[in-house]
Amino acid sequence: MEKEPQKMFDESIKFLRLLRGLEKIERSIYRPDDRRENDVEHSYQVTMLGWFLCNRFRLTLSTEKILKYGLVHDLVEVYAGDTPVYNTKNSSNTVETKQAREKIAFLRIKEEFHLDDEFVCAIDNYEKRLDEESVFIYEVDKFVPMFNQYID
């Protein structure tokens, strides 16, 4: 019984390190203060906007799935990196390499964190667009950067 609190502490620290990796993933979108947006900011906006739209317009979608997909939709980028829509010179993170990089990253996360079915399914379902909620979050993910540019 004494090992459980220590294991929970160790696993929490390990998972938070993964999540903090999202802070280091800079996207190609610039913020008004001349810095690049990171994946934490982006994921939060995608999640919150998806939730807002679902509730505001009474969409017949699962709020729970929208929240889960919004939170995990870019988690693989901790290891795979962001893939800008427009390829940049001297970058290996191209649209052509995206699928392979993200598959390797997904397997690494799955192995390192022994993720249960709920996490694995959320990431996998999002990547494969297996339901209406995953498609919805995918679409929100694509127009959030455009909306931010419009606002800025």
C-alpha cells in the first residue's frame, strides 16, 4: 500500500513532463507580442471553442468526446513536432513526413506511459476521424489559427 502513493507521484511527474513538452512546441502562428504560439495555447483554444460551439448551438455531439479530443489532438507533437501547413526550408517536419512522425510519436507515448484504453482510443480515434466529434475537433483545429490571425 505504501508504494501506491510513490508510484502515483512518480507517474504524475512523468506525465506532467510530457504535458510541459507541449509548451515547447512552437507553432507557425505569431501572437500579438511577436512570439510564436505554443501547443498548450492552441490546444486550450481548440478545446474551449469546440465546447463553446457544441453548447451554444446545441450540437448533437458528445461534449465529453469533444473535450477529450481537444485535449489530446496535438499530444503526439511533443515527440513529432508541429507540422506547418506551408513547408518551411530546412525543416524535416513536412506534410509528407507528418503521418510517419506522428505514428512513431503515438507508439512512444503509448509505451512510455502505459496509457489505458481511454487515452489510447481518444488519440487513435482523433487521428483516424472515427466519429463526428473527432471530425468536429479536426475542423475547429483548422480554423482557430485563421480566427486568431483575423483577431490580431
